[in-house]
Amino acid sequence: MDDLRIIERTSNMNDIKISAKGVQVFYGDTHAIKDVDVEIADKTVTAFIGPSGCGKSTFLRCLNRMNDTIDICRVEGSIAIDGQDIYDKRVDPVQLRAKVGMVFQKPNPFPKSIYDNVAYGPKIHGLARTKADLDEIVEASLRRAALWNEVKDRLQAPGTGLSGGQQQRLCIARAVATAPEVLLMDEPCSALDPIATAQVEELIDELRQQFSVVIVTHSMQQAARVSQKTAFFHLGNLVEFNDTDQIFTNPQDPRTESYITGRIG
Amino acid sequence: MTDAATPSTTPGNPASKKGSLLVTDARTKKRNNAEKRFRAYGITAISVGVIFLATLLYSIVGNGAGAFTQTFIAVDIALPEETLDPEGNRDRSEMSRVSTFGYNPLIQQALAEKIASLNIETEVPEAAFGQLLSPGAAAQVRTTVLNNPDLIGQTVRFDILASSRVDGYFKDRVSRVSLLRDSNLSPAHLDIVDELRDQGFAAKKFNLAFITGSDASESRPESAGIGVSMIGSLAMMLVVLLLSLPIGVAASIYLEEFAPKNWFTDLIEVNISNLAAVPSIVFGILGLALFIQFAQLPQSAPLVGGLVLTLMTLPTIIISTRAALKSVPPSIRDAALGVGASKNQAVFHHVLPLAMPGILTGTIIGLAQALGETAPLLLIGMVGFIASNYPDGISAAFMSPNSAMPAQIYEWAKRADPAYYERAWGGIIILLGFLMTMNIIAVILRRRFERRW
Ligand SMILES: Nc1ncnc2c1ncn2[C@@H]1O[C@H](COP(=O)(O)OP(=O)(O)O)[C@@H](O)[C@H]1O
Ligand SMILES: [Mg+2]
């Protein structure tokens, strides 16, 4: 009786947000993603790990169709968000990307003021009717990115003048400002020092309350620290996908085991 | 440990493979010498360049500065009502019936009186006094009188342009010896000129008319100015700017950001690079065929010149704009697309502003190139056209025949009179002034836009 109730509760909490089936990605003749099935839960942090070049970024970029910008890239299979196929002909990738925010490996704030960086998304999507609305969105987003206290006195200062960690949190604030439902992060801490990394990781844990977060990381410690689910990719295949503690304590596949014990890198 | 036992080892000279740091080894010496040699080459190259530039500037300024001053002779001219305004009603249309021939005797007489009053003795016949003044003197007086009818009835002091020979004497271009074989002026005239100068009635002054005036006939170099052809150049530059900037930038943005990468766009790209290297005279003949013979636009019109120069400038602008767009980091595009901006928004909100300094610099350099271009104008009839009248009205500035600054300079350099040679150099100073101003504007714009991080 007791056991059953627990299972029911977890599955309720973990509604499926994104469901990918039979995804294949080609760059010209390179077969970068091979038949990947994965289900990403809502209000959860899902980590993609794997050796470099295994296709983590490629798969992540499928989820908001950023791969459309690469001419030679071809995606097959189906990816659905809330049951709607995002590769459907009727879907406008611009609308999709407002719903699926993205944070990149290298902090890339616009060369504009901190305020304008955060306000840009809401402006182009018409999320704010008045200046006051916009101010409110900017403040809320910066607060959510744990940056407000550091920048509230210099909102008009250039975003590119912040430190690396602050820039990355600014990029997170920018992504959060368009009120997305999913947040994709491609190695968001790889350009940051340990303290900034810790801040961003803390932030990711916070963001889980509201978004479905997918994070690519090359650091297994990071995956273990921040994620509830982990997917291990190898040479374009999804080798194993399970609860994070399962992957790290009890890997099913020998390749996963070699990787987490440091034998594949 | 064994090292310590070897006799050669001293604290100052440890017997390691590398040797002492206090002694430069042969390899390092060689590298240092190579560096010194390269620096010497560099300094030599720069010195040679600076010397050339200094020589160029010196000769341009030395030869051309004279064109900005001109000799004037002060004459007190009586303006009697009975000859200039017989009706006595100061009506402009009636006064203008008196042609320059009516004014000539007045000037002649005034000059004779002046020479007599200064007690100058001369063998020059009174009828030849007029050779001291520019043939345009009567026109100068007439225009002044027509514009100020109140002067009639008075005796007014006019500063009248001296003839080019007199001016040449002031500028050491003309001497008594050279005048022996000259039909325009005799050596005896110069005695009068000396006297006039000593008494303060003949002097060199700054001559604004060189900058604002129109071209004159071969025999009146003293009154030729570059102003009208400057208007021609200005009209052409406007056409070039208004056409090549939007077309060039739009083409570059499309090619760089939107066009699919295939053999066709590759072909276009190769062709644009090739066009940039096509000799400008080829654009001239294309313009002749396309705009004058086919489209029936008027010959020698600045509009046609502008169109031809647009063709010539477009590749420059496209290449520099594409380079500027390419230099914007792709992460900015990703960032914009990542928050759900459309491709168009990403380009116009983020990429284009960042590329702006490069685009503006390229455009201004293209314009400066076009401003100095002469060869294509040769074929559409702008070289050799005597720009003797200001165009009346805006549309005439584009449509009626005109010259352009470099064409005007070429025209002057071709003329036989050495006074025109000086004007050609003077024109070059003005042209270089424009080019320098444009380059400074480019630098300022670049700075201004780059400040916006
Ligand atoms: N733009 C691209 N063009 C061609 N091949 C690419 C491109 N991006 C990635 N690839 C290839 O796809 C494979 C997966 O790359 P990626 O997804 O970046 O790996 P990861 O993020 O796991 O390190 C690699 O073999 C890489 O060479
Ligand atoms: Mg990657």
C-alpha cells in the first residue's frame, strides 16, 4: 500500500514535458544522433553527460530547433512538447524558442545595457504593455537569476562589463524573462570559476521549481549535484537514461560504468 | 653530484647543457640580430614613405597655394547716370540693357585717371591700359551696379581682378623678359604695376571666387573657379550615397545572413570580388551604353556620373559590409535566436548595429574613391565640359551638363596658360581637403559607434 502511493506521487510530480522518439540527426553525411528515445519530465533537472563529440549539444539544440540555423543539419524522428510535435510544418521555430529558452556554453550577453539584455525577449514577444510591466519583468528575472542585488544600481551599465559568472547569470535571466516552460543549458558552467559555478548550480536547483531544465555537462560531479535524471550519450547513441543516483551508483551498461569511473573520456 | 666533482664547475658557471644565463649564446644572438635587421627594414620603409608623402604635400601646397590668392587693382570708377540708367528710374530690366560694352569706357577712363593722378609716366598708350585688368572687369562692375542701383551717380572704388599676366608678375611667374614675346602685356605695363603696387593700389588678396566661382574661358584664367564642378561632384556623391548604401547594404545582408550557400551564391560572390577589380574606365563605357545610349539620359549629367560611380562603388561597399557582418561573433546571433527573435530581428536589432562602424567606414572609403575618379567620367562627357554656369535649381544640378572636381582639374592641367597650371594644383588641394574631411568623418563615426560597446 505505502509503496504504491509513493510511486503514484512521483509520477504525478514528473509529468512528461518533452518526449523524443526515434530522433536521428545528420550533419551532411555525419550521423550525429542515432535513434534516440527520451522522455524529459516537467519540474525536473535532466542532465546529458557523455564524452565530448558524442552529440549532447546536437540533441539539446534539437529541442528548440536551433539546429535549423545550420544549413547542413537534418533532423528525423519526432519530438513533442506537451504532446505537440515541434517539427510539425505549422510550428514557427520563433514561437517555440520563446517557450524553450536556451543558455549557451560561453556567456553571450548582447552588447547592450543589463536592462536591455533582459528586456529584449519580453519586448519582442509583447509580454509587457507598459514600461512599469517591463521593469517588473526585468527585476523578477534578475532576482530569479540571483543577480538582482549585484546589478540593481547599474542596470544601464553594459552587460558585457560584468564578470564571467555574472554574465552567465545575466544570460539565464534573459532566458527566464520570456517566461519559458523549458530551459536548455549547454555546459553553462564550463567557462566559469568554481565559485561562479556553485552560484549557477544553486540557481539551477531553484529554477527547477518552475521549469523543466535540461543541462548538458561534461562534469559528472555537476550532473550528480544538480540533476534528478541523467542521460548518458556515447557516439550518438543514448546509452542509458535513468534516475541520477541510479546512473552513478548502479549503472546498467558497461559503457556508462567505464565513463563514470573515468575509463572513457 | 658527480657534476660537483668536475673541475669546470663553478658557482657562476654551472655545467648544465644550456650554459650561463649571463652569456648570450649563438642562437639567441642570431635571433636578436634578425630582429634588429627587421626593425631597420621597417624604419627604412616608413621613412621612405614619409619622405614621399612630405615631398608630395610640399609640391602640392607649393604649386597650388597661389591659386587661392589673386591680384586685385583698386580703381575709382565714376558711374554716370546718363550712360548707365538713361531713364533715371533705377529699373533693373532697363539698366541691364546697357551691356558690358557700355561699362568698358568708364573703366578705361578711371584707370587712366588713376595712372595720371599718381604721376606715373609711361610709354603705354592709354588704350592699352585695359590690358592690366581682367577681360571680365566690365562684367564685374556691371553685376555690382545692377545689384546696387544706388551706386549710380557716385564714384565708387572697385577692387578689380588684374589680368593673369599681372597676377603672374606678382607670383613671379612673369618677368619683363618673358613679356617681350607676349602679346597680352608689354614690359612697360609692369612699370605701371610696380608703381601701383608701391602706392598700395595693387595687391594680392585671398580670392574666394576660386572656390566658389565657375570655370572661365581659356583667356581668363584669373577668374576661373572650381565651384560649379564642386556642385557637379556633390550631386554625383549624393546619387552614389543614396543608391549604393541601401543597395550595397541590402545585398550584403541578404548574401551574408539569408542566402543559401550553393553554387549560385558562390558564383555571385566571386563576381562581386571580380567587379571590385575591374578598371574604372570599363564602368564608364558601360554607363555610356546603358544610361546614355539605351536609357537616353542626358550626356555629361551628374546623374549619369553618379549612376556610373554607383556601379563602381557597389562592390567596395558590399565587400566591406560583408566583412563587417562576418566579424560580428556568431554567439550574438545565437543569443538573439535563443530568446525567440526571428532571423530578421536578430540581424536588424543586433548584428547590423554591431557591423555599423565597418559599414560606414567602407561606404565613406567607397565614396572617397568615387569622388576622385576621373576615367569613367571621360566616357560620359563630363571631362572637357566647361562648367561655366551654376545649374539653376535642384533638378538642373543633376540633369544638366556639368563637370566634376577631378575632371575640372584635368581640364585646367591641359590648358596652355601657366596660370591654369597653378589652378590645377589649387584644385587638387581642394579635392584632397574633401577626401581628408571624408576620412576624418569615417574615423569619427567609427569611434562614435564603437563607444556603444
Ligand atoms: N555544425 C556542425 N557541422 C558539422 N558537424 C557538426 C556540427 N556540430 C557538431 N557536429 C558534429 O556532430 C557531432 C556531435 O557534436 P556535439 O553535439 O557538439 O557534441 P558534444 O556537445 O557532445 O560535445 C560531432 O562529431 C561533431 O563533429
Ligand atoms: Mg557540446
